[in-house]
Amino acid sequence: MEVFFEHDKEAISFCEHLFQYNKRIELYWRTHEEWGNQLQLEIGHADGITSTTAQAMMDVFNGHRLTSLISGIIKTHYYYSNTEEIDRITDIAQWLYDGEDEDSRRVRKNRDPSQLLKSIIIGNLENTDTIHFDSILKFQTKMFKDQLIHFVGLAIDEYKREEDHQAFVDSLREYIVTRKATFSTVHILQGNPFTFFKPDGKQFTRMELRMLMHKEPLYMVGLDEEELNLAPLIAMAPDKITIYGDYPSEPKTLTVINVFQEKAEFKPFSSFPFSNYLKNKS
């Protein structure tokens, strides 16, 4: 099998990844006058050589081509020119492309564009003994690039949601700066919704929260009176907030910390100071 790479760094990267997957492969490297780096693979009885070679090529693509391809799509298909915006959208698009977390899979609806490219490469490996990496990317990847354009569009949607959320957070910060604290300290237990406690450990009733919220024009900052996590805190504008729980990255918690900044802190559930409430609850 012969594999050609025009760029030296990509040829080196391919070799490194290939040997990681299979150390039994013998490889000979020379320079081809027209096609650049010519790698001859003596595969012998190496198991799964097609899959490992394809994966090594995918690693080269992901490491050397993906970022520039995504940023090019952002500029040419979606007409962005601001460098900071392009960089942020590129980061989100790459997260969507290869993220393993639940959020990235949800946004991309469990589709995996990299598998399409890998199947194209495997098809070439199975049909010929001579593979030109640049030719595959240039002439055989229209469907893959169309999918990538769609994923970049999803990334732009996520970016716009981030911008909207940050604008919302900024408006809340500006609002609470002008408010006088109703309570100096508020304690919160994570849950859906949060459970709120006064400085002396007494729990806020649902009626108390609604009365506090009713006194404030929360509609001015886009909060609904039915929202019982962030809205009560905005209405109270406390000097200090302590959130207790086991999920520091829980979205509602992060929003509160983002809005109140140095006034808010997170502590583990075991640090919750009002044991009487927990006994009564149990």
C-alpha cells in the first residue's frame, strides 16, 4: 500500500498515529517528485490494517485540516469577519464535531460527521493500493463538507444563544446593583426548584417568595413570576448567597454564580448548616 501526503507535518503525524495503532507495520518513506511524501506500507499479516490506516488519516485530518476548514466555512458560507467571533464559533463547531458529552450529542442529534469521512477513506483503501490524501479531501468529500457546513450552522446557533444569555446576565447584574438587599444572606439547597433559607435557617415559603417577587418589576429584566430559581434572588438582591449541593456545574447554579459573581459561592451538600430542616425532611 502506498500513501501520499503533500505536507511533511501531515506525513509525520500519520506515521506516529499509525504506529500507535499497530507496531507490526513496516514503513518506507521517500520523496516523490510530483506527489510529495510517498509512504510505502508493508502490511504483511497486520490485522485491521484498513481500519487503523483510515483512523490514522482521520487523526491527521482532525489535527491539521479541521480547524482551518471550519473557519473557512464560517467566513465564506456565513460571512463572518470578526476574528474573535470566528474563533469562538470554531471552538463550538469542533466541540460539536467530536464532543463526547451529552450536550454536544444532543445538539448534533447523535450524528457523527467524522464517520462519513472515515467511510470515504476506507472505501478508497479497499479499492486501490495507492492513496492520495489531498486528492481524497479535494475531490471526494462534498457530502462530508455539506454536513460540516450544517454543523457550523448549529455552532452559530449555539453561539447566538450564548450571546443572548450573556446579554441577559449583564442586564441582571446591572439591575441588582441598583437594588437594596432585602436579606443580607440567603442559603440555597440545589433542587428543582431551589429551596431558599433565611439567615436564621428558616425556609422561605412559596408564598413569601411570590410576595417578594411581586414587589419587583421583574418583567423589566425578562423574568417571569412563575420562575422560582433565579427570580426570587433577583427580587431579594442579597449581599451573600451560598448554594449547597453536589453538582457545581448544574446550569441553574452556574447562572446564579455568573449573575452574582463574588457574592455567590458553592459548597458541598455536607456543609449545609441547617440540620433541623434535613431531619424534618427525612
